[in-house]
Amino acid sequence: MQSTSKEIVDDAILLATLPNLSTPLFLAPVITWATTHTKNRLIIVLFSRHFNVHYPEKKDYLTFSENQALSRTESWDAVQRILTFTYVQATKAAQEMNKVFMDIDVLLRGLNQDFDLDSGLKLDICFRVSGDSIAVPLPSSIGFLRQLYIPPGDTDPLSRVATSVGTPSITSQIPSVYPVTALGGTFDHLHAGHKILLSMGAYITERKLIVGITEDALLKNKANRHILENLDVRTEKVRQFLHFFKPEITPDIVPIHDVYGPTGWDPDIQALVVSKETLNGAEAIAAHRKAQNLPPLRTFLIDVISATNASLDHEDAEWLKEHKLSSTFIRQWIVDNNKQEEEEGDDEKSSRPK
């Protein structure tokens, strides 16, 4: 079925194949259309041979094309751009329709992975890209859904060119993935910016991702603190998202009361994921670990805010700088919306006959 329907569904999934690791500009109208026709939750699954999982134990009987796994660390920048682009298109469309709390998740799946979804997940429709043939078996829960095909935008000329982004170098000393990675944040009202951070941390992690979440006591100076989610709520949302994005890794979610968290004492951590805003914290952690004779950490930077035209066009880059996919924006929206509802309620009361 082509995308002529004006129906808006509650929950939906969008499936799309990426030809390479260039920014998928052709998906912009598809993502926007799917978002505007979904009310509550949209799951976007991006398939690519470049997301293939490396199975060293199967190397004797897998062909090169079946196990064409790229280095996760060397493809860091390209995958971050893809995630940022996808989340911005969906979040922008949702906010333009005043759906600030629409739940949007982006999953990355290789062509040599089993694709499955929680059997308890209730979806109304499966959006597809016209002309796209997903090269992996779809779970029956997806096959039974209505399929609605959406025309893509103009194809990026680079999309037809095979990419070498992320191909491991013979002389590279950077591992493809790290057994244990750490990151931290407040994670209030879990949003797209948080999900990019968590996704990229999970993307380069093989075994355990340590997530430090700021304790409630340290958030006294946050704007609109009265509507901050408490630590238990923030922790559970992070846990649920990581399980959904990459169930094979173990999340270790801990409250933190300083800049270090477990990175201040745990010798088992090898990599640290930070945002541009918390880069100073990474420098403090490096100095602290050196003083404690702990192994240094490889730092990976999430630079969502200062997007460039390499990943977003000018209009989307300006939108991203203004909104910053931030908890501060969401809390202010809640305050403004509650105030508006109260004023409308007062107006309604005053207009009633006495």
C-alpha cells in the first residue's frame, strides 16, 4: 500500500536499508511522514551490512559478505551523524505538531543479525520505503502488520558508492569495540540527545556499559527543578532503552555524586563517552586516573549540538542549535504548557454565568 492514507496511528515501526554510511538524506521525507502519522511511539530500524556483528567463532564458515563487519570505533563519526540526522528529522516533525513527549527510538541492525522484537510490543502499522527490500527475515509480528510504503527523497549521489568508512586499518591500534565503556549524565525526561549518547556508548561496547546518573541532591540548581524526574525513574528509563537498543550487553547503571563515578576507581573501564559540554569532565577524569595509577581511557566525543552541513542541512542545523534536544527545553515546555492550561481554565471559569 502506498502512502496516500491520512490515518494517524498510535504506535508504528519504520524499516529502512542504508546503502552505506553516508548521511541518509533520502530518508528525510520518509521519517517526517512516518512521524506526522504516528501519535505515541515510532520505532525506526536502520539496516546495513556496515552494522554487521563480528562473529570470530564463525569465521571458518561465514563468507566475507556475510560477516562484513566494520570497526565500531573507526566508524564512530559516520554512525553518530546517521543517528543525529535520523533523530533530528523525527524530533523536529514531532515538536512541530506539539508532540513533545512522542517516544522515538532508532535501532541499528546488521544484515547478519537476527531481527526480533519484544512479543509484548503492540504496533499498528509497519512503514516501509518504496523500492526497499529488507535483506533479513522479519519477525512474524512485523509480517502480520499492515505495510505502508513511503516514497523516498532524492538519492544522495554518494549512496551508490561503496564506502570504506570504518574499515579497520592494518596499522590501527584502536580496538573495534571495547569490553567495558562508561558514560554519564542526568538523563532527565529521556530524549533524543540522551538516546544518541547511550546508543553510541552501546555501539562500541562488547560486554558492559557503565552509566553514571547524577543523584537528585546534585540537581538543586537545575531550571524548573520541581518537575525533574527522580533518580529511580531516570534509571529505569535508561535501563529499558539500553535493553531495547542492544540487549546483548549488560548495563551497569549507578548513581554518581561527583564527576568521576566508577571511572575514578575502576581499572576495568577502557573507554569513556562524553558530550562536548562535559569534555572538561573527561580531562578531570584523565588527570584523576593518572594520579591513581589507573589505566588511561580512550575518549569518544558526542558532538550533537554543533552539527555542521556535513550531517544536517542549514535549516536543521539551526533548529538543532536552538532546541539542543535538551531536558531544559522539555521542562520549560511542561511549565509553559501547564501555565497555558491554567489560564485557559481560569478564562473558562470567568466566562460562566454567575
